[in-house]
Amino acid sequence: MISALFLTLLIILGAPLFAIIATSALIGFNSADIDLSVIAIEIYRIVDTPVLLAIPLFTFAGYVLGESQASQRLVRVTNALLGWMPGGLAVVSLFACAFFTALTGASGATIIALGAILYPAMKQAGYSERFNLGLITSSGSLGLLFPPSIALILYGVVAQQMDLEQSVAISDLFVAGLLPGLLMLALLVAWSMYKSVDDKIATTKFDAKELISALRESMWEIPLPILLVSGIYSGYIAVSEAAAFAVLYVLIVDVIILREIKVMQIPSIMRESMVLVGGVLIILGVSLASTNYLIDAEIPSKLFNFIREHIDSKITFLILLNIFLLLLGMILDVFSALVLIVPLTLPIAVGYGIHPIHFGIIFLANMQIGYFTPPVGMNLFIASYRFKKPITELYYATIPFMLILFCAVLIITYWPALTMSLLQ
């Protein structure tokens, strides 16, 4: 009782998340008369995880791309490819945001970087204010399911520490997220095309010369995701090797070939990216220590037995899981949610016969929506600040997109073949 009150006090006083998790682990191990050095051992154990090296490397590569002119080139090439379609510019925005978030790993960065390009362009094309705001705010998180998403890698790292009977390879997660991610994109594309026709938005003519010019300008960015995904899934390179290759590639392209980033900028970019990585890794380290205590105390199995007593149906469990994850996405960023909630919920899901890879895609698909779910979705506040609009206006703007993506989440949840078919 005293320990619970102490932890509550830490939360009220605004203590860092890692300090709260570490304190709970210390209290738990101490109450069980276990040497507290086990926490240091658990933190050290993640250092011996080769795939973990991919997180700082991919993050740094994403930050370098974010500082370059890659976002402008990406918008140009997608516009040249898709701008002729009904709702072409909206479709361009969706694909560009999804691609950029997958590379950078940060939905907020996508809204800030691409919003400056897409928002005025869509406004000039005749799209309504509310549609513009809703589309850019909601599409900022679409890339979480596409490789080389940091969220997919982190989920794989956490799941691999839990000694599950079914393997959770990072390369399998990359492949498993493709069809669910494309489903979400397809539904939003259909909605955007319908709205553009309904609002009588003019289309642009297809220009082969512009396409060739845009492809030539983007000749360095386009091969990167193709090389990474094909290299990892074919088995020629490991995930950590692919991350190192990505860093080397973007540095050579943006610093030496294109010269969009000066050598003097690299230390500051590295510092900014590693602040994010440091926060993720320290939370991951203490969370694994806390997870070890939970497993020793048989908390997941007790929780599963309790839930099983009240919920017999796998379908009912999945419904409650979706609701819980949507609420979670509103109050926690995806990295904190992964390291805090996955160790508790994954064993329960496996007990209901849900494959850990399918569970991971369900988890991230829900978190994508949680990012812009009223009233406290993180992307809502980022977009409100970026576009200088009242937060209530963002609430109304994102509701249609939230409902569409929620339908996609239901399909992903109750149709496991969509996630697992490419792995068979």
C-alpha cells in the first residue's frame, strides 16, 4: 500500500517515466528478497541484443533525411505519379506522409516538415480547410506499419525478450505490416477521391516529362527503402546491418553528393536524434527489468486467468483490446506504450491464440489512430501548433479519418490472414 502511494506521488510530481518504472521494479524485487543487482543485469542484457543497434542508426538516418530537401523531392515525384487522379494531391499527401514517417520514425516530424509543403498546396487546389487539416494530421502517423519503422523494430525487440514459443523476427514484422498499412492507405485514398469529386476539385494532366524529371531528382531517395526491405527479407543483410547501410547511404547522398547538409550540421543532428533514442533505450532497459519481476511474480498469467474467467470469447477480448489500445494511444507515445504495455498484454493475447506478429500489427494500427484521437491525441496538438488553428477545429477535422481508419483496424484485427498471408 505504501509503495503504491509512493509511486502515485512520483507520478503527481511529474517524475520521468523511466524513474517511475525503475522505482516500481526496485520495490517489487526488494519485497521479493531478490538482489537488486538483477536490474542492472537486465539493463545490460539489452546491450547484447544485436538488433537493438538498428534503432539509433535508423533514427539518425531519418533525422538526416528530415534536415535535407528529401521531403520536397518526395512530394514532387508522388505528385507527378498520382496528381492526375481524382483527388490526386490528397493522394500524394497520403503516400508522401506515410513514406516519410516510415523513414523518420516520427509522425510529428512529418506534420511539421511536409505540412509546410502540402497544406498551402492543397488549399490552393481548392480543398476545404477542414479536409486539409484532417488529412495531414491523420496521415502523419500512417508510416508506423511500413519498414523500416522504428516502432516495428522496438516491438520485435520487446517481444523477443519474452521467450515466446512463436518467433518474432524483425524481418517478418516488416513484411507483416505491408498489407495492413496498404489497406489503411487504400481506404483513405478512396475517401479522398470521393471528397474531391464531390467538391469538384480540378485534376492536373499527366506529364511524362515532369515525371521523368521528378524521378531523376529523387534518384537517390527512391532506391533506399527498396534496398533495405529486399536486403533484409532476402537474408543478405541483418536489420542492424541495414540500419548501418542506411546511415552511410544518406550521409554520402546528402552531405557529399547533394551537399544539402553541411559537415558542421552533423553533430547537432546526431545530438537531436540521440536525445530521442536515449529516452527510448533507458525506458526500454528499466521496463525489461520491471517485466522480469512481473514474470517472476506470474503477473501476466494471473491477469490472463482473471480475464479468462470473465471473457471466454476471443472476439470479445479483441474488441476490448482495441478500445484499450485506442485510449492508450491518446495518452502515451508509441515507444512508451510498446515497452510498458506489450509485456503485460502480449502473453494474454497469445493465451487467446493470437500470433505475436499479428498482435504487434494490431497494437501499432491502434496506436496510429490514437495519435490523433480527441481529446488528447499528440498529433492534434502538433498540428494545432503548426497550422495555428484551435484544437477544437482539429477535433472536427480528424473525425472522418479516424472512423475510416477504425474500420481498417477492425479488418486487421479480425482478418489475421491479411497480416500473416505474406509470411506463409
